[in-house]
Amino acid sequence: MALSLLCPALSWAQLQRSPQFKSRYQLREVVVLSRHNIRSPLSTNGSALSKMTPHTWTPWSSAASELTLRGGVLETQMGQFFRKWTVEAGLFTDNYVPTVDEVNLYANSMQRCIATAQYFSGAFMPVANLRVYHRYVPSKMDPVFHPQITKLSEAFRTEAMRQINAMGGTKGLKGVCESLSESYRLIADVLDMKQSKYYKSGEVRDLSFDDTQIALELYKEPSMKGSLKNANSASDAFILQYYEEPDTLKAGFGHTMSRNDWTKIAKVKDVYGDVLFTAPIVAVNVAHPLLQYMFDELNSKGRKFTFLCGHDSNIASVDAALGVADYSLPHSIEKKTPIGSKLVFEKWVDQSGKTFVAINLVYQSTDQLRQMPLLDLQHTPQVFPLRLKGLHSNADDLYTLEDVNTRFLEALRAYDNIR
């Protein structure tokens, strides 16, 4: 807590630029791919999640899968921080009112995504009356954000399953699940699963290492059934309950839990997302329309700021498709795509007119999500630099735009090559 709240320089160092840097570069554009902020769980009463425990989940401030009141407050704080940062960096001036072409706000047509973008935009440019674009009446998945398989063949399925199984070594999916043995045990204990009437009746069973199955179907998201899916439902709900409930004892259904325990529970969700969305051939398939959209935004003349609001699966698949090096985020129980996190591409132009790109993941730490301190340039969210495998940055830790564009085009062509 002391590190994340009292030492903002640890994170701000990635966005704070020295006078020497500012004399060499000017910020020209920012493209953000955001995960929505805190929502209520996707499952409600009568679901497998509710049957796994005799306890009652926290009373959420929103309907199932919708943005909570806390999520709205946290996203407002993020919007205010981005306002302060882009003004300090010289991209905008205070109370800037952009032209219709300079700022683009586009959300998936799910309530939690639209609401997140609305909270962000109101804080980001409070006098500009920005319009958040979404294509459908809520709640319907927009194909740009929908991580669905749009090319499928037996050759694709075979290669996808080879790559997915490789995540677990020689044991394949069983090996993946065995790596979560401590997390499985902890989830079952905190749920008091064996005290559930559904467990006693045999409808709910112990979490197993060998019953997880993956389904890859055309025009559907990669999906699974079995223990890993059930454990993920519990992991997701526990993480959200931990953020939402200030009493940690209540958040853990009366169990005394350390931060390390919460991290173990969150690990299930991280692994679940990796299995479904980060195998390279799957990633370029499900992220294809979003990759194309982001590439166009990065190269759009006159654009200064783009905010795209989707899901953790979007960030995970885009990262994997672009070859982002593996990482583990500090100060967060979610190590890959924390709630409300933002994949940020910054375009900087040097004095010769050459364009460079910095890539960061910006997110609120676990303590910031739970305690909601105000964010500004002295009290910042976490900013974690991402690396692209096989590419070299310059002395200022920037990639050339040409190299980043090439990486996008490689991912887009990999989709074209799926047979």
C-alpha cells in the first residue's frame, strides 16, 4: 500500500518526461484500448456461481454485468488523470474543445463499456460535451470488439489446440490446471463449497484438473467447460467483491485472507484468459477487426486522441497478436489486464519529423481500486511499459512508428494466412 499510494514516482516515471526529452520530442497522438471498469459479476442467482457457495455475494450497485457505482467513480478519476497528463504533455490545452476529427470515443455496445467511456469522457474533457459512439442498443456485442473466431478449419483448430496445450507443457490442459492447484484449493475453501446444499446433493463437484475442454466454433468466442471455467467464475466474482466491499473479512466470506491469497485467486482468471485468447493463432483471429481499427487510428491524419472501450479479452488478444513480451504487473492482484486497465500507444515526433511510439499499460493498483484516492500528476495510476518481442527501442525507450506499423501489419496478414 505504501509503495502504490505514497511513491507515485515508481509509476509516473514512465509518463513523466525530462526537459531534455521534451526538447527532442512532441506528443502528437494517443490511442487507448481500455477495459471497462468495475462491474457486477456476469452470473446471477440460480447460476453455477451461486450454487458453489452457501454464502450470499455482496449486494451489487448494478444489475448483472453492468458498471457499478464504484466503477463509475474510478473511471472518472482515470479520465481526470488523462486530462492532466495530456495537458501537461502539450497535446491539449486546459478546457480544450476538440474538432469532430481530433477525438474519437468508441465503445462496445455493452452497458459496462458505454458507461465506462461516458464517465471517462466527462472527466477527460468536461466542457467539450464529447459523444461516445456505439453501434447498437445495449447490450449487444459489436463485431469490432467481439473476440469471436471468424475463420475456422480443421487445420486452424489443430494448430490452436496445439498452442493452447503447449501452455501446460507435456500435460497440456491438465498441466495448466495443475499449475492452479493452490488457487483451486483456496477458492473451494473460501467459498466453503462443501457446505453448499448443491455440493451435498452432488450437483456441484470438486474442482478437477482433467475435465476442462475447449470449444472453438465459427462466429463464437473461444469457450470452455469444466473446472477451470467454474473456478474462473468464482475468481471473477471474488476479485470484484474484493474491490467493491471495503471490509476484507466480508469480501472473503469471513475468512482471513492475505494479499497473496487474493493474488492466488485472481491467478485463475489470468490463466483462463490466457488459455482462451492468447494462443498466437487464436489471438490474430479474434482480435483482427480491432487490430485493423487501431492501426487505422494510429495512422489517422488529424486525430489526437482515441479511446476504445472493450474488455480484458480485447487487451489480451491484441497484446498476444502484436507479440507483447510476457509481463506480470506490480501492485495488482490481477497481473495481466486489471479492471479498468488501459493499453496506451503514445506517438511522439522528434525535431526531424520522425515519429516514435511508446506502449504502456495504465491501471489503478489494487489499493487504488479499493480506497479510491484522487488521481493527479502527483498521485498517479500505475504505468507499466510493455515490450514488443523482437523489436529494439531507442535510447529514449521509444519504438519507431514504422516498426510498430510493421508489427500491426504482420498480425493482420497472419489472419489473412489462416486457412
